[in-house]
Amino acid sequence: MAGNIYSKPVLFTIVSAIVILIGTAVTMFIPMLTPQMHPRLENLKPFTPLQLAGRDIYQREGCNNCHTQTVRPLKTEVMRYGEYSKAGEFYYDRPFLWGSKRTGPDLARIGGKYPDAWHYRHFEDPRSLFPQSNMPSYGWLKERLIDPEEVRRHMDVLNLPYTEEEIENLRGKTEMDALIAYIQSIGTAVKRRPVVKKAVVREVELKNPLAGDPRAIARGRDIFMEHCAMCHGDDAKGDIGPSLVDDVFFYVEGDLPDDDYFEVINNGTFEGMVEEGRTAKGGMPPFGEELGKDEIWSVISYIRSLKEEGR
């Protein structure tokens, strides 16, 4: 039989195709239907109606053509964007929006990184925050209202849970509101780990070595204008972020030492973060991987100089 089949090419082709198809089904398709191939992270929540509406707008405007939503498990990517992506993060994503091109930065860890006010300004005028950005302006989204019934149909098709109250709450919401709600949900199922540079763990326990240094203050001003002014204002008196020249730190009256400033700039803030018994609301990204310790100390020296001027 074995010898005969080799002399019959048509039969051999048919048998080979059947064997390959069976092997493919056993090794690929059947496992894909098992629950363990579709994990869901414990902290992952289904999209709300507003978030789903924003996701639809994200797709409609082609945001995934310029932004990816997946961090590969490579040291350089993890250092730049945050914790690498997990399969269980995308349980509710249909379709996946991983993308394949980074004309703009990856967004897999964008949720909660900045406050809503930052995103409203960024979408309305990207160049107000990043002068070199080639991202289109989306201010017109503020003029377009969401259709609650259309969102309801999308929720039903994707079998996502919602309440009638949630659908009713969509009335009066704009596409800008929805897009920002979606952006703020991306990647939040994975807890953000603070950036801690081993080289500065003991250093932050000390006083600012550059305090009062005129050159450090001048350098700190340049760094502040490049990285901080967009949120705290050119005069550091507050805008999207809080004022840095008053006597309030994390919404509590009374300033804190320089080492606490260092830790906040280095690690950023996240909702529920506690510093010296004070709770942060989050929204400040970490700068520990962008700025060296002397650069951070220089920024603190500059902030202190502004506080002195205001007294």
C-alpha cells in the first residue's frame, strides 16, 4: 500500500492534504477554542459605553495607523513605554488595535499617565504641547455629539455589559469626551511600576547637592521649560498641573523637602500614591529615564528659586 501511493500523485496529494489539515486543527484551531488560550487579567474591566464609543472614534480616525498599542518584552521598549504587554489585557478588544507603525509613540501604557485636561489640550492642538508634532488637530471632535442608540447597538453586538443609566449618560457627551475616556482606559489593567534608578536610591535621601547653584538654576530653568512648563505653566504657577510656587504639596498645606520632590519627578505620580502621608491624584509621568539625577536636582533648584522670589 505504501509503495502504491507514491506511484499515484493525485491520491498522494489528497492524503497529504488531509493529514496536514488534521495536524493543523489539532495543534492550532482546537487549542484556540480552549479557555486557557483566552486569558483575562484580574483587573481588566469591560469597556463602558463611553469608552467603547471612544474606541470606535479611535479606529475611525485611523489613530492605529500611527500609534501602536503593544510593548514588546524588550529592555529598550520596557524602559521607554513601561511594562510589556500581556495577552490578558486584550480580552475585550475586537478587533485588536496593536498597530505596526510608530509614527507617534506607543500608547499601551497611556491610561492615567496624564490628566484629562492634558488630553483635551493635546487633541485640540498637539503642537501646543509638542512643537515638533505632526499629529493632526482634533478640536472639531468637541462639536460632535455621540449617538447613544448607536453605542447601544455596538455594545449589544460585542456582548458588552451596560446599564440604561450608562446609555442615558451619553446624551450631551461629545466625541472628544469619548475618545479621552477610551485613551484613559488603555493599559490600566496592568499596575504601573514606579521608575527607580538604582544609582539614586541613596542619593534621594540627601539634600539637594546643587541647591542655590546659579548654573544649576539656569540649567533647571531650561529643563523645566522643555519638560514641565506644558503642564505647570511657564511661570510654574499652575495650569493643567498644580502650582509649584505656593505652599501646597499634594493638596495639603505645607511644603516638603527636596528629596520628596526628587522622588515625585523621578517616579511620577499615580492615583492613590502616598508621599509623606499625602495622597496624589496621579497624572504626572515619570522622568527618571529621561533625566539624569543632576538634571532633576537642577529642576528642583530652579523651583526653589521661584519659591524664594515669591516670598
